[in-house]
Amino acid sequence: MGSVITGTGIGLPPHVVTNEALSRLMDTSDEWIRVRSGIEERRYADPGQGSTDLGVLAASQALADAGLRPEDIDAVIFATMTPDYLLPGNGPLLQAALGLPNIPTFDLRQQCSGFLYGLELADVLLQSGRYRRILLVGAEVHSPFMPWHLGWDTLIGRSPREITDAERAENTLSRDRTVLFGDGAGAVVIETREEGTGLLKTRLFTDGTGAGVLTMTGASFKRRPFVTPEQIAAGETLPFMAGKDVFKSAVTLMPQAVRAVCAEAGVAVEELDLVLVHQANLRIIEGVQKALGLPPEKVPHNIERYGNTTAATLPILFHECREEGKIRPGMLVAFTALGSGLHWGAALYRA
């Protein structure tokens, strides 16, 4: 039996934040952001709105799309790097919010590769025969990472106050990362169906020697106390990213993973109808497309509207492609992602 996606949904927060809006907070511009990332706008959650809340929106839509009720789900997999709380994870919070039975929930922390790893876990659980229907969610609320208490209300239009020069200078220190990220969620329902459709093959990889190129060293349990005002002031509670190293790894390792999963399935890369690449940066997406020798129309993107939503990028993109008729029965789709860890890989799916 195949592990088939039978329902999809997305959860988008209310605030659309353009590049021009960010230029009110820091030394940046629409051109600067577009040239480096391809991003034009992103969504930000309301204060107090967490990744579980967005996950609930996406999951509710996915259940309705699959024609299922909450009691039909046998397990939940929730992938996020921005949980509501350090503990518990988002899984039980979503389970309670949706009114699901007392089913098991799994929380994944593979960051940008979270949804990809979730597909593998869902497939393994379903193929074991112990589960029939799994709800897989990828959701992120990155905006609380940002130091935009220095102008947050100005950014989302709640205050006409102009930020000070000192606030602007401090916000600019983190612009290389803060302009990239957005908030959002995607969810899929996965069920066992007839063989020949669904998830065909996956190849996942981890290289912990590359952990330092994309990390967050603050709020660490190696420290006593685990978070201090000094860490916050030094920017250690913001993600650190060695951009050039991440770019090089992404445009090399994701194409390799796609080729590997295709080879294992006995499929030529040219036979792929679509390749859904983690939406981290348009330049990376274009690099993967060129490395695979595929035309642009086979490698769709929506990063210009959402930015990098980490574990949510792949399910949001899959949902939109499905809604737009870009994914039709029988089509061969590859998913690929790379993120902190380093974790990366690819999955091959027959619609």
C-alpha cells in the first residue's frame, strides 16, 4: 500500500509585511532584499499567535479537504523549530485544540527539513500497519525571534511612531537574517491507499559536522542560567547563519539527494513533473533547478510572497500547486530540503 496525501491545508497569519515596510525599521530596501533573496513580502503573526495556532488552521483545512473528522486521525506529526513553549511540544497542543482522540503525537525538530523528515516518519508508521491516517503539520512563527520590540507596532501598522536612530541601528545588525523569514503553516493528511501512488522513495541525510553554519547558541542548556540579558543583548538568541556556506551546501546537496532518490526508484530526473524545493532563497531554488537541468516551470516557487517559513514551506507550496492544478493524478513530484543540522534529503511522490 502507498502512503498517499489525501488532504492539504495552509494557515496564514494576518499581517502582510512588505520589503518597504521593513525599510522603516532598518537600513534596507526593496531592491536590496529582492536581489539577494527574491522575497517581496512575508506574513507575520499577531502578538500571542503561535505556531500551534497556525498549525490548527492548516490542519482543520486539510481534514476538511480529505473529508475526515478529527476522530479519524490515528497520529499527529508536528514539525517546527519555533514551538509555542520549550515544553510541551506543539503536538499535544494541536491535539487538544482540534479535539482529537488521545492519539500519539510526534514533535520533530529538523528545522527546514522538518516536513521532509515528517513524510518519512509518516510513511514508516503507515507501512507498519499500526496506523491508517496521519496528520502531518509544518508550522512556524519566526517573528518573535526578531528584535522588533524596537518598532514592532510601527511595522504592523498599530502605531504611527517612528523608530529612533538607535533602534534603527540595532535592527540593522540582524537584517541579513530577519528579512528572510516569515510565519505560516501547512498540513497534509496521509493515508494508505493502493500501491503505485503516494510516497515511493525517500533519502535522508545528516552531517553534524556542519551544525555550526546554521545554529542558535543562546538559550542553551549548556549554560547556567540557560538564557541571560547578556545573551539577548549580544544577539545570541537570534539564529546565526554562515550564508555562503549554507548556499553552497544547499545548491550541491539538494540536487544530489534528488538524483539519489530518483536512481533508487529507477526514474530519470527528466521524468519528474515537479520538484518542490525548500523555499529558503530564490537564488538557491534557481541553483537547484539549474543543477538538475530542469526548466523553470518544473521548479515552482512562492518565496516571493511568504519568505522562508522553515518546516512550512514544502506543505504550503504543495497545497498551492495542488489548488492551482499544477499537481494532477499520476504526476511525479520530488520534494527536497536542507536545513540546520545539517539535515537534508529528498522524497519521490506519485500523485
